Amino acid sequence: MSHELTPRSCRARFSNQTPLQTALTVSHRPSLWQYHSHILAYDGQGGYTFGPLDADKRLALVNEKQDLEAKLAEVPKLRARLDALRSIKRPPSSSGIHSLQFEFTQA
């Protein structure tokens, strides 16, 4: 059985829960973390961890991970550009001062 839960439906469904009732949600949606106090996380290797959920801290870590992944995706383009700049031959200069001319292209 699958039910789509939205923040609104979670509030309506779980706001009247007593401390003796337990709600279990299977979700990857950070917007629902605020309604949970614990997290059960599977590691994909047959193991799991279970413990308290600090939704704000976890969301900050997820955002940081996404930012780092986006930056890492740029590394090949930056490396290629650096290699291109390094391969530019400097013309000989009689004054001992070298000048470089660059042609910039928009990606």
C-alpha cells in the first residue's frame, strides 16, 4: 500500500497522535523530516542505523553534499581550461618581459 504524504496531510494525519502511538513513514523527502524524531537508514549493504533525527542538521548536510557534488562536476571543465592555458606558447621577448594574449570563449 502506498500513500503520498505531503506536509499538509502529515499534519492532519499525525497531529492527534498520542505518545503511545507510532507512525512510520518511508520517505526520501526532506520536507517530511520535521514530523519525525528518529531515522532508520539502510546502508545498501544489508546494514542499517537507527537513531535520533536532527532534521535541521541533516538538511544542512544534504545541502552541503549537493553543493560539493555540483562543484566537483565542474572540475573536468576547469582542468581542461587550465591545461589549455598552460599549453599556450610564450613568444620570445628581448626585454625579458613576457606577455600573453588570451582568446576567451564563452562556454
